[in-house]
Amino acid sequence: MPIDYSILALPKPLSSLVQRHWKRRAAAAKLSAAYAVVDARDGKRCRVTGVPLVADHPDLKRRLARHHLAKRSTHPAERANPDVILTVSEYVHRLMEDSVLIPEGADGATVRAVSQIVRVAWNRRLLPKGAEPFRVQAWRP
């Protein structure tokens, strides 16, 4: 009696290209869901200046951006966590990325979540007093 080798056949694995595509699409969906939570929480207003924001606005001070307190490149696990994402304008986002504006916690502690922010302050080592481009609003959770 002949042996039926089709029973022992292993299915061909999925292409690595397709697997990468699915992985990226799933990550993008998680990030979009996190941004939806952040938009609902912050109301598409800059948490630092209080200005209403619009996506793709030509003015950097009115363009919607989101700042990750835990950098996406160094903390990939926190990339889609809405607790570390802050709604800001593109202008404020660039200042935060350059460490000109610093979110501070209680007693000057390093901030790891939006709920820990007590205030946003100017970095006086980089920007002298009186040279601020705008006034930071009082922080409200």
C-alpha cells in the first residue's frame, strides 16, 4: 500500500513582505485609535497655548500635532499609549522636541505620563527670560 505524503505536507509560510505589511497596518491602526482617544480628551486644542488646532493648517501655531512624552524611537512599546501623547501645535511640538519647552511634574520630576504634568516651563538655559515667543497657559489636567 503506497504512503500518502500529502498528509505530511507543511503549508508554505506566509511571505515576509505580507507579514511586515500586516504588522505595519496593525501598528498604524493602534496609533490611530490612540490619537482618537487623545483628540477626545484634549478637544483638538493645544494643551500648552490653548489655541484650537486644525490638521494641515498652513500656520504652524494652528497646525495639529501630537507630542509623545516617551520618544517613539526609544520606547516603541509606548508608541500607541494615549497616556503619553499630548495634543500641541506644530510650533509647540518643535519647541518641545528641541527641549526649549519642558513638561514638569511635581518637584521638577521627569514626566512619564500626561496625568503627571503639573506645568510646562521654558528651559532657561536655552531661552532667557523676556525672549519667550508666547505665554504658556496655566496647565489644566
